[in-house]
Amino acid sequence: METKLPDSFYTSSPFSYKRRKTVEVAVGDVALGGSNPIRIQSMTNCSTLDTEGCVKQILQLAEAGCDYVRLTTPNQKEAENLRNIKQRLDSLHCRIPLIADVHFTPDVAETAAEIVEKVRINPGNYTDRKIRQQYDDMAYREALEQTARKLLPLLKICQRNGTALRIGCNHGSLSPRIVSRYGDTPLGMAMSALEFVEICEDFGFHQIVISMKASNVRIMTESVRLTVAMLNEKGWDYPLHLGVTEAGNGEYGRIKSTAGILPLLYDGIGDTIRVSLTENPVNEIGTARQIVQCAMEQKTEDAATQQSAVAYSPYRYQRRKGTDERFKGKTVVISQAGNLQPEDLSPQEVADIPHLSSFGCERQADTNKFEKNSINFCKYKEKNLQETAFVHDSDAGNSVLRLRHFFNCLIQNNLNQSIILHRTYHEKDWEKFRTQATGDFATLFIEGWGDGIWIENPNFPEEKIYELSLQILQACGIRFNEAEYIACPSCGRTQYEIEKVLAAIKERTSHLRNLKIGVMGCIVNGPGEMADADYGFVGCGGGKVCLYKGQKAVYKQIPQAEGIDLLIQLIKENGDWRDPA
């Protein structure tokens, strides 16, 4: 079986916005894909057995502008109660489509598919959970055929009822069979989805939506791009749902979700999105709407830019040369007050700047600046590091895809000057500004480009913008200023008050900036989906939690009230604790 990365690119041009054409998929009365707008969805966070609680939240989400609502459906009782929830919504004249979220139990998915408009299954744990050490070609093929047989009854029910199906792969919950061949990697995620799509194709079922989710922004982005490229190679134009899972809460949770979703929307990829926050689900909708609005404002660049040859791989993160040599691997953050001093460019440096016309910059007469359409390119010296760097200066009116083209030109010409990205905004609404800046800079940092970040907006305090800069870098996995939290949005499976616990854990551990800490609501989303966390706090029912070091459960079934103290103790036992400054 072929395991290499696709030869084709995931988009016709990464330097120009063009929305990917997909087939339209009906989800009740609200279709997605095709020429439909980008749809927004969320998920209830109360038990699906609580009919009135779910109905109340669904009505609130619909009022906020949500297009679809997902409900956790772990067992038959929850699946059967979906009918009561739908009947109650019908009596209130609310026809928002519902999605059943199913992980481990095919018969539950089959029951739900008779009731709701869409069912989400996870290929990693839906049918293929048998653990083997090795899969030769024959064993692999047999396991895949068994998966197809188990999936077939669900496809028949979906086809008969007009029910859509989301094939939702999550990093950290891939099947043992997939991991044995591809590893727990973006390629493994893409292959997991493609295998299920092929089963659907063979059966003649096409009401499919695909998602690739991870708590790591770069893994999520790479897996989506790989999936799209592989779908395109086969001529399959199914729509995609986008989201960063376990993004956390507060300002950083919104920034992290934006950093994963918006660059892909700029690529023209994505037909429905969810911003996953460990908060009231209604809070997700405003950020999601801002993300969609920013995506719709993206500009199409000129034909010459579109036709440029691509000089980099979008499927593997690779830090561009420059920073490591000059700034010792540290991405610098520049404040509005300015700790850069301009210097004149030497004649040789002027000559070394790559064919400026190829990325739209021209040298102005009698100056050492290069500018066109508000894009400036000049040399600065950083006061503290005493190193020189170039600043690529633009305003928010310039397409971020033009900046991609600029870095592509640097790579084509084998030029490794350190580049600080400077962008000026004038937006007065903080949420919109935050979304714009995150999308613009994340689009470049997730590729490994950019050696510094310099954001200016005269409408906001310097300290607030400095914090935004640090959080953008952290969301992209570039530079960590505080502990990284992999925290699931609370749902009907959550076994404790996760919002309060997350806040308490943050208060005591946020200074541990070299650590990733998973705060998970249940065993379903716990050990697997906090795959790259250093430590984990996982609900396991009955007021109990389990504490993990990596993927190993160290403390099991301990009282929740003792959990945070024991988590601190576990961190100390492994030598990862330091006292706050």
C-alpha cells in the first residue's frame, strides 16, 4: 500500500484565493458545500438524556446564528432520546438540523441515523479497535474488509433516510491498524478518512462530510491539506468540516481555533466550521462568525502571482533558514514602542534582495526602502540581540497570500535573510482585529516562515497587542510563553465541571511554559486525544479522575477534590516543576 505523500498540491495556487468546489450535501433543510455559505456548528454540553436542557441550549445556539447542533450519543438511551429532543424542537417551530456524535458503537449510530439529519463517526474507534503488533498486507486487507462489513448497515440506513455522514478523524484516536502502517501522523489521519470514503464510494453513498481534527494547529492543518490533495487525485469533491479540537478557553482558545481554521479558509478549503471552547457553547458562535467574515474578505491576487511555481512542501513543517543562525532559534516579538533601529542597506544587500519585482516590491528612488501597495522592505538592527534583520512591512489591506508569495520567492532564490513580519491595522473592534491578525500571521508561521512578529494598531494598548503576539506564536507552536492546555469543550460526556477545573489548573500551572497539560472531560476523549500532552487530568465518572504522565495512567480513580494537588505532585515527581517567578 502506498504511503508516500501526494505528488499534487492541495490547491490550484496557494497565492490566490479560490474556494474549493465541492458537492452539495443536504443536512436536513440546511445544505452545505457547493455554492452554500460556510456553515457554523456547535455542540450541547449537557446530557443528551436531559431533553429540556438540550432543547434550551439548541434554541440559544440557533438564536446566536448556529447552523447545526451536535449532541453526544454514547449509548442507545441517548440515541433513542434524540427523537424526544427533535419532537420538542418541532413543537417550538425550531428545525435546526441535529448531528449525533458517535464513537465506539455502530448500533448506536444506526439508531441515531433513523432520527437526526447527520451522524458523526470516528474511523479510529468506530469499527477497528482490535490491537495487533503487526499487520502484514493480508491482515491489513482483512481488517479493512471487516470494517466495510460493519459500516454497511449504517450506510443503508443513511441512504434510506437521507441522513448525512461525517467521517471525523481525530489525531490521537487513530485505529491500531492505521498507526501500524502510517503512525499517529497527519498522513495516518488522511488515510483513515480516505479508507472510509472509499467504502462509501463503493456502496454508492455520497452524502459525506470529512473532518481532520487535532489540538495541534500544525498537525490539523497538514492533515487537512493532505486529505484534500488525496481527494482531488481521486476526483472526490466532498466538503470538509474544520476545527481545532481541545483548543481550551478564553482569549487563547479563540486565537488557537482561528490559527487553525482561518489559514485553511484562506486556501479556499472548508465548508463548515466549529470553534471548540471549554465554555458555554453559545460563546463559540461569535468567534466562528468573525472567522467566516474574515475569510470572505480575502482578495484574489493577479494572474502572475497565481502562476508562480511552488518552492516548498505544505505537508511538512520546516523552519526556514535565518532565525536559527541569527536569533539562536528565538522568534522575536516587537512592541509598538519599537525596539528596532533602522539601518541603511549596503549595496551588496540591495543586490541580494531577491528580484524585487517578482514579489511586487520596487526600490524607491534615493532611499533604502522598497515599497509597492504599502509593502516595505528595509533593514533594522534589534537593540537587545545586536543582530540585523529585514522587516517586511504591510498593512491589513494587503492579502496575506501575497506574503506567502514573497516567502516563496525567498525560498526559490535560496535567500535566508531573517524576516520580521510587520503589519499595521486600524480596526477598532478588538475581536475582529484579533481574528484578522491571528489569521494573517498564522498563515505564515504554520509554514515555518517569519523570524519576528510586529503588530501595530493605534486603537489598542501596547501591552494587549504584545500579549496577542505571544499567543499567536504559541498557537502556531513557535514560541511558548505559558503552559499549553489541551482542554476539550464540555459536552454530555463530561464527568465533572471542566470549566472550573481548567481555570483552577491554569491558575497553578500556567508559569510552566515548557509543558502541555491535557484537561479532558471523559475517557472517550481523554488519553488518545491529548496524545502529545506531558500530563493529563481526565474525568472517569462518579466524581473520580485519572492522572496521566504522557499516555500512562499514574493515578487512577482518585477523588476529583484531590486531583489538582496530585497533578502538581506528579509534575514535581518527574522533575518538571519550578516555582513561579
